[in-house]
Amino acid sequence: MKFLDRWLKPQIPAVVNPNELRESLLDAYASRDENQFVHLCRTQQTVIIANFADWQKIPDHVQRNPSELQRYGEGLIVIARYFQEELDHPQLMAGLTVDDGNNPLRQWERVLRRTQQLEEQLYYRDAAKQLEELVLEIGQSAGPGADQYLAIAQGHLARTYLQSGEAHKALGAAETALRLCREQNDQEGIPIYLRGLYEVHRYLGDGASAANYADQLADMLEVNGNTQEATRCRKQAELARAGEPLNRIVVDVDGRRFELEGTPRVKDGTVRFVFERNRESLRTCTVPTEQGKRLTADGRYEEALEKFREAAAADGYDPDPHYHCGLALLHLGRHAEAVKSYEAAEVAARHGFIAALCIGSLVS
């Protein structure tokens, strides 16, 4: 019976020492043993959740050793993030919001959140200044956690530079973010920064370099089985290398975009013809333009003009604010000024924007 009991009776899980479990998790993180880290998180969820608050009380010997302190703090944040993003237990991350003053990673998290808020409010230059300081601070640290945060900070910095109209400065930050992601084998970060570098080079009018990054992104998408998006990237690379038109008509099928010649047969779904520019539209331009459109719809034309002019100053390549500025001026009876605005729109689009706009409005 004792032999059968070993097989037929439910097994009682072994008692896990919380401190030993914590050290095993930190060791797995520090050595980048992903399999062991995931295994411990999934099989010891109850123990981890029950003891995580106690683990935040940093042992004295750890506080006295800077490298151990960094390893400890980084490890706790990675554990909390895994529970939040993969196991649907956000309470661990929430418990880390109280800053004990000892963990630099919490300070970095706070700065990143603050700069994201500034970006949402279009204060990109202010965000860039804070991110520049953050990059310098993280650069003085070491370890996989620091590299991870440095890649994120550099990525944010590239975006703020681009949105501030400083695309040349965005290149260096985006290239650094991509290099760090490759060194860490960050399969989520690599395609983000490949796409970002494609857009930055595209904005700068460097079609050959943009095409190179689009091809790299397509290779990665194909490896991951996303052949449809890879085909789209190949086409984008081809267009960039040949000299992308300033504006062209593309087809939107349920949120997926296709070139006219590559549009699949559609039996069901929503199909729209839209125009696509050869540069990414900057939020510093699109947001005030949309605000101006709403003001125009309300008949507040003078206020709308201010928004359209703000948008045009933010992005000299975008014809949209010039077009709508002309429309508002027509409503105000200022026809000579309206003609100049329409001429500015035509110059920015090289005769393509107005035709594309008309076609898009007819079929949408």
C-alpha cells in the first residue's frame, strides 16, 4: 500500500523557503536564465505574491553593496512586471510605487512616466531635456536592467527629437536603442526601433537608408511568420529605394493598408481609398490641425487659423494645415491670403495632396 500511496494519493507540494525562492529568482534574472525564471514565477505564484511585500525590505548586506543593491532592485521590478504583464497580477507592481530612495530603477520609471505625460501634452522639447539627463544617469550604471532602461530611454528620446523637428538627432538615439535591444536579444524592442529608424530616415529624405531598415524589419517579420506584413515592408523598401512619391493613393482594408497593385480581392469588410505621404505625420502638427478643424466646424475661424499656423510651423513638410488654413480664410472672406495658403499646400505636396484629398473624401 505504501508503494501505491506514492502514486495514487495527491502529492503535497514541498515547502518553499521564501528567501531561498527570492534568491533563486534573482539569480535566474541576473544570469538571464529565462526558462528558470518563468518556471519559478509560474509554479510558485502563491508564495511569491504572499512574500513580495517582505522582499521589498532590502537586507542590510544588500544595501551596503551597490552592485548587489542594483541586482536586487532590478530583479524585483522584473518579477513584478512579469506578474503584471503575463500572469495578470498587477498588485506586485503597484506595491513598488512607493519609493524607498534606495533603488535607482524606481526613479528611472518615474522619470519615464513623467516624460510620457509631457509628450502626450506635446511638450516634446521639455521631455527631451529630461530624457537626456536620464540617459546620462543610466549610462553611469551597469547590468542588464540598466541596459534595458537605457534602450527604453533612448527610444523615447528618439521620438521626442523627431516630434520636435530634430530628426538628425533622433538617428543617434534610435540607433543606440536598436543596438542595445540586439545585445539583449529583445525580440519585442528590435522591430520597434527598426520601424523607427525607417521612419526617421524617411523623414530626412534618405530613401536608401530607410529601405535598408524596412528590409531588415521584413526579414524579422518573415522569421516570425508574419508574411503579410513582411510583404508590405518589402514594398515600402522598394518605394523608398526608388524614390517614394510625396503622396500616393493606398487602399485600407479593415485597418490594413495595401498598395493599389497589391490589394487582395475583398468579399467582406470595409475598404477605403486614402492618401499616404512619404513622411510620418508629426503629432505636433496633426493634433493642432485636428483642433483647428473642430474650431472651423464651430465657425470659430480666427481661432482655427492660429491652430493651423501652429501646425504648419511644427512640420514644414505637411500640406494639411496649409490646406485647412486656406479653407478658414475663405470663410473669413480673405481670398488673397487663402490663395497663398493653397499655394503653400500645393508646393508641400507637389500637386499630389489636393487630388489625393478629393479622392479620399469621395470614397470614405
